Amino acid sequence: MRIKLAAALALVVAMCVAVWLASSEHGGRTRDLLRRALGPPAQVIEGIPRRQLDCPRGNHSRRLVALTFGQSNAANYVRGRHKSKEGVINYFRGRCYAGQDPLPGATGTGGSVWSRLGDLLIVGGDYDEVVLVGVAVSATSVARWSVGGDLHPRLLDVLADMQSHGLAPTHLLWHQGETDAKEGTAAETYRHRFLAMLDALRARGFEAPVYVATASYCHGRSSAAVREAQAALVNPGAGIHAGPDTDVLKGPGWRHDECHFSEQGAVRHAELWRDALMASRTRQ
């Protein structure tokens, strides 16, 4: 009992000394020392406590900086959240955090394919750091992202914010098409809207290659026209590369509601993205 009481008194004294030092003329130095010892405080983003990190800056051949955009399967609708390994970083509004679902900046409160992709790229030795920047919004058509659409300014603002913090994207990862399949968008219309969006990014100096997934399947519906448009967009000379064909992942083993990926489906989805990125890297 005496040992426990002595330990409690010692803790109280230590806390009082820390408070006194922090409020004294040496307070600034003391606070710095305490911050280094304890690490930065956890930040709560959209209800999730997150460990803040120093943001990397500049270009590095061993760092992938991916802007991920499109609709729900590029957002946070995976059944099962995932916490990434060291080296995977979430960027959001000028700050960086340890990689953790849900990916801030994208809609939804579940898991993400991108946190799993980051792990694959780190574990496989392809990159030393993977920085993920989420923008995807559920149930959106390509028209909303294109010039004149309501999400086009959002896309430009996030890219400008990244650039202002010395973190320009190295990859643009696009997974979208389910809404256009539902709406019956024609192949040429889809292609025109996507290229208008991309031309606007290029005009503002964002030259990172874009990877276009072949994606149209949701609730038993897919679209040959959307798939045709996505395949026709691929033009490595113009910096447009093929992403994965995720329409092949159908059924309850891959999708928990016949549209959004299960945990198993997200792992396979991430593997397909990894393979697509590495295939284009080999050809370069």
C-alpha cells in the first residue's frame, strides 16, 4: 500500500513540475521537449483519431503520391477498415497522418482499397513511401468531375492544395463508371467528358500519369459502352494508362452487396491495381 501511495505522489509531483516548467520562462523549450518525447497529439478527422506525421516534400523516385478519385469503389465503402503499415501516409488539407481507413477526403465511413494497395507497394519493395490523397465521391458520374461539373472545382482545389504544400501527385488513380452504366452514357460521351477533365488538369501543369480502371459493374448491371470508352482512353504516349478491370470481381465472395467490395474483394482489387501500376512501370 505504501509503495502504491509513494508512486502516486511521485506521479503528481512530476505532473506539477511539468506544468510549472511549461508555464515558466522556459515553457516553450519544455513544451518542445515534451512534444518530442510524447509525439504529436492524435488528430480526430471525421470521428477517427489519427496519428499526425511530418509531410514529405518534393519528388523522390521511391515515393508514390496518388490522388484517388471517382465514385464509391474509389472511396470508403469496403466492408472492413484497414490500418496500413509504416510508410503509407494519408494527406488531408495540408497535414499528413499514418495510413488508416477511412481515407480522409473521400466519402463513406468504411474501408478503402487504397490503404491495402499502399501496403502491397511497400511490402513488395516497389516504393519506400506511399502518400494517398482521397477525393472520390459516391454515386458520381464522369460529367460531375468534368469541366462544368460540380466536382470539377473540388478536384482542382485539392490538386492546388497539394502543390502548395510541396506534394505534387505522381499518379492519378481513377475508378468510376458504375453510375454512367446505370444512366446509359454513350461511349463517345464518356470519353469526351473524361478527356475534357484531364485536359483541364494538364492546362494547370499537372502532368502525372492517369490510370483508368475498367469499371462499370454494380447490382448485376454493367455497360459495354462504358467499358469500351475506358479501354479507348488508354494512350501511354499521352500519359493515360490502363488500370485494372475490376468488373471481373463479381459475386458475394468479392462484393458484400453486389456493388461494393468485401474485405476479400478489396484485397484482390488492390492486387489488380498493384499489377497495373507495375506493368506500366515496366514498359516505361
